[in-house]
Amino acid sequence: MISERAMKMGESITLSITSTAKKMKKNGEDVVIMASGEPDFDTPEHIKNAGIEAIKSGFTKYTAASGIDELKQAIIEKYKRDSNLVYEPSQVIVTVGGKQALFNVFFSILNDGDEVIVFRPYWVSYLEQIGLAGGVPVLAELSDCVKDPELIKKYITPKTKAILFNFPSNPSGYVIPEDILKKFTEIAISNDIYIVSDEVYEKFIYDGLTFKSPASFSEKSKEKTIIINALSKTYSMTGWRVGYALGPKDVIKAMGAIQGHQTSNVCSIAQKAGVVALTASQDCVKNMVDEFAKRRAYMFERLSAIDKIKIEKPMGAFYMFPDVSAFYGDKIKNSAEFCTRLLNEEKVAIIPGSGFGEDKHVRLTYSASMEDIKKGMDRLEHFCNNL
Ligand SMILES: Cc1ncc(COP(=O)(O)O)c(C=O)c1O
């Protein structure tokens, strides 16, 4: 018999739509996939070479469960360079992607029934991860709280253990204004709750905006913040599975203990490649983000031109999250039906907003190639114009 805990877990809607679309493609169908959040760029050559070199030199054995010192040092230098934050190695852990870092944080800080404030729309995995760790996600409306940051207080109870930030956001691409982020951070500190800051899209930010980590506001905010990050998106290394967390020593130590009995270390080869990713020239990141900026402009223009679609220009990540609810009626009742029909009739794979807690919307990614984006937008336009 399957456990109650496992039965409660929903399948990741992003991964399931992507795998259906990939199957269709394999069967020879001309499918455009704008679903999963994965840059279409190859992992840069110098990073791949570091992995090859690690294999050749025999760096193929267990490492310390929490990661090799060299990589921890590279992560420390990265946060010093980018956010002027100073960490010690005991405040860093290397994880199997950002996903494991998040899992291990929730398992480290939550007792049964403890609450985590999560803004809606949210990334699909947060609710499942918090629930699996025995916690309770408490959904807060991001747009309302941005208009009036004091509103966040109404979600805080004696059971609140943490608040989760994800800016730039998946799915909306939203980047929070710095003064609002600071206000949320101050409220978290004064209520003695942790801030879990998922920064995996920090580099994907446009139109001259800059990224700010809540840890960097003050010594107090650093003490209460657990930063989650990964090399997955930044260096187009999704398959290498290297993520990390930085935070208070006791939390990182607890995460290390959990990881030691779970996966142990991240693949030794991937860790060596990670060192090079973080310490070599960052031009590859800039080139990718510059290309994404072009795709963003193109996709935004095309979506804005479709009658009945409502869209705000996202300032970060690599997603668009338009409101398609004007099409809902007898034939299409919700975002899942919109996406299913689009896939069946026009062979375009995108993700229903329901998975992100926002059924009026759908999520498209512009991390697909420009050629695919153009084809996908033509088909989406045709689909919408014929509804
Ligand atoms: C908001 C957010 N956090 C974390 C992750 C996890 O990233 P990783 O692939 O490094 O596990 C993702 C991946 O899609 C994401 O979108």
C-alpha cells in the first residue's frame, strides 16, 4: 500500500506536459515546446571540459556529502562579488539542484503543522515540498501585498516558520521593487521568521533592473535568510544537477545531516564543472541573457497583439504569464483545457496556470529557440483567432 504522504503528492504538471509533448515529437509530430523552464543553449564548452577533465583525472569518488571545499569557496566568492555578502564554508551546502536545497530547508526548519507563507502565483513544487516536510503552505496574494506590504502581517500566526520569496518569479517573471522586498524582510525579522529566498533566476533580469537578495539588507536579514540558488538556469546546466544553499550555520548543518542519509554528495564530476562555471569569465551568462532579452521582446509583442489576451511585461526569469480567461466559456473551461486543446489542435505545448495557483493564466517560456518561438506564436495566434 502506498503511503498517505506519497499519495498526496501530485505529479509536476510542467514535467508531465513536457514529457507528453516530447513523446509526440518522437513519434514524428511537429510539436513546438514552450513548456519546461530549460534554456535551449548548450552548457558552455569550458564548463563541459571541466567535467571531462574531472573524469579523466579520476575525480570520480564520493566527496564530502555537503560538497567539495573548492566549490563552496567558489559559491562564497560569487555571493561576495554579486551581493557583497560574506559567508563561511560552514554556511554553505552543495545540493542536487535547487530542488534538493529547497526540500532540505523545509525538512530542516519545519515541524508538523508549521506554516510557510507562499505568494500566489507560486512555483509548482513549493506546495508539495512544504507538505511533504509536514508543513502547511499559507497562500498570500502577491499583488495585494505589493500594493500594501503591511497586509503580509495578516498571514503571520504563531505557527509561521518562514516566508518564501522567489524574485524573479517563476511563473510570472515578476521582480519585486526593492523597497517592498525590504519591507517584507523587516516584517519577517520582527516576527522572528525565516526568509527562504529562491534566487535561481537572479541573472535573468532585464531593462537595466538589478537583483537584490533579502539577505543583503542588513546583518539581521542575513541571519534570518536561507538563500537557494543553482547553476541549472544560469549556466544552462539543468542536467548536471548542481544547486546550493547559504544560510545560518545550524540550518545548513541540519540540511547536511539530512543529505548525508539521502543522496550524499552531488556528482563529483558536476561539482568540478560547477567550480569552473562560477569562477571563469561570466560572459557566457551575459550572452545568454542578451539573447533572452530579444526573445522576450518578440514574444511580448506577439502576445500583446492577440485580441483578448491580457499581459504585463515580465521583468525577469524567462516566462510570460498571460491571462487567457477571456477565452473561457462553453468550449474551454479552464487553463488545463486551453493548454490541452492548444497541444492537440496546434501542436504547441505550454503550461496551465492552475499548476501555479492561477487558473486564469497560462505559462509560456522563451527559453525555447527563436525559431520555435516564432512558429509557436503563429500557431497560438491562429488558435486564439479561431476560438
Ligand atoms: C523557482 C524555481 N526554483 C527552483 C528550481 C529548481 O531548479 P533545479 O533544476 O536546479 O533543481 C526551479 C526549476 O525550474 C524553479 O523554477
